[in-house]
Amino acid sequence: AQSVAQPEDQVNVAEGNPLTVKCTYSVSGNPYLFWYVQYPNRGLQFLLKYITGDNLVKGSYGFEAEFNKSQTSFHLKKPSALVSDSALYFCAVRDRGRLSFNKFYFGSGTKLNVKP
Amino acid sequence: DTAVSQTPKYLVTQMGNDKSIKCEQNLGHDTMYWYKQDSKKFLKIMFSYNNKELIINETVPNRFSPKSPDKAHLNLHINSLELGDSAVYFCASSQDGLAGVVETQYFGPGTRLLVL
């Protein structure tokens, strides 16, 4: 069964410091991987996705994520955090089967707090 | 220019009532989804329609009935509301690739349902 784990409920980082939000997955075969961000009282916004190719994926707002097949991880990173990055971040996975019909499995979310 | 819109944004109702939430997307997508986000922010898919056909139907009480009058609309009707139905319900859409193309899902702003 497919599953996504975000081991940290909350990540605290000072503005200007690098940030990492962790995500590991468990799926059969090679998955498609996504990161979404949710600001308070808003819907989820797409940040980036890994389909194939280069393991380092660059996305919106300066975020990037690295796909590591051996560790089954897809950690979200940013070199220099901004206070405005404070939000809830979700990792999601979709398997590659044709019959999956874009069915996403979401992690439990990680709250990122960036302090000035 | 709202891509995925939901109405209402807030819904407060009594136990036992029947209510509907509407969703519309103007992205030209052919697949739409309903997700439920509980108080712990855990996000889980409920239903998905592709070209007005139900393709994902997770383990959801049959009090919940989705209806898709056309590709751009997916409504969610809930009968006999219960306290445990209180949550945020998100609609999403994507241009689903039945040929294996992986498309991003775009989310609406959410409907906050509170059952008293």
C-alpha cells in the first residue's frame, strides 16, 4: 500500500537560514512525488513535482526538492528561509499505474515556522 | 480569475441536516476530486470524477454523494450530518492523463463545515 510519512509535525527555522522539510514514501514501484503548501484558511498550492530525470527538482518561491531513490525520500529544501514561507507543507505521492487515475496520497503535513 | 472555486466557504449547521457544497473549475480539466481535511490537518481523498464518471470512491459513508453535472462541476451532497463530519472539504481538479501523463492537481479554497 502506498503511504507518505512526514516525520516532523513542526519545523522551526530562523529567517535567512536554510530549511528542510522531510518526506519519505512507501510505494510499489517508482512513484510520482509532489510538494504542496497551505497557507492559513487557504487551499493547497502546488510547489513542485518529480516525475523523472534529474533528482533535484526546482519549484516555486525558491523551493527545491531532492528525490533519493535508495532512501525513498523527497525532502523539500530552501537555501534561505523567509518569514512568509511559514505555512503548512504537504508531501504527496502518486503511483505510476495507469489505473491510479491521479490518486494522491498525502502526508500528515509539516508546519514550518520561520522566525525573524 | 478563480481557477477552482467552492461555495459556500463556511457552513454551520445542525446534526441531522442535509447540505450541499458546490465546486466549479474553469481550467478545462476533465477530472475533479473531493478531499476531506480533519482537525489534525490530515488530508484524504473521498471521490474523483473523470468526464462525469466516478473513478475513485474511497471508504466514505453513503451519506456522502457526489454529483457531476458536467466536467466543470462536482458537487458534494451530505445527508444526515453528524458531528464527525465537521472538517474542511477541498475540491480539486486536474487534466488527468489516462495515457500515463501526470498532471498537477489544483485545489479550491476549501469549505469549512461545522456540525453542531
